[in-house]
Amino acid sequence: QVQLVESGGGLVQAGGSLRLSCAASGSIQSSTVMGWYRRAPGKQRDMVAQIERTGITRYADAVQGRFTISRDNAKNTMYLQMNSLKPEDTAVYYCNAKRTWVYDSWGQGTQVTVSS
């Protein structure tokens, strides 16, 4: 089990950019997969981007080409660079770290609001 804390959210105009950070209490190198999820008002929590232990990344169709997930193992931190933001990106963004058969941890979330 690891503890996660998100930061970097805020209010931004459509077309702008934000960079979210997820700081882990322990090493993230052992995590099978880490990812960013988001929950918009009236919607379920959906996967936005994932990065595997190997470094392979995956993105939801809605953010493909606009968002970039990355990690810094030395700093035990994961990032989500969000460009060309749209109002529909407005949501609470959550950091997740999972290690199969060991843990599945979530942060408290950080609010991202995109104005039109």
C-alpha cells in the first residue's frame, strides 16, 4: 500500500494547459500500473491515462493526443500534462497506483475546471 497526493489542479481557459502531479509515499517503481482517472459531475469515474511498469502508456480516446502521462521513479512522482483543454475535461482527477495482489491505492483528487 502506498499513499498518494494529487496537486496541480485549478481553473484554466479552454485551450490552455495544466500539469498534474501525484506524489507517492513510497516507491512507485514496484507498481504494476499507475494511472489518472477522472470523475465529472453526474458521471462515473473513468480512466484517463495509464503507465505500466515498463513505461508503456495508454490513453482514453477522449484525451488521446492532448494528454501525456509520465513518471519520475527517483522522485516517486507521476505526472499528467494536459494540453488543449476542453470544458468537458472538467472533473476531479484522481491518481491511482496498483500492484497486482498487493495494493490498489487512490489519492484524494484534485479539481480541474476548464472554462469556455
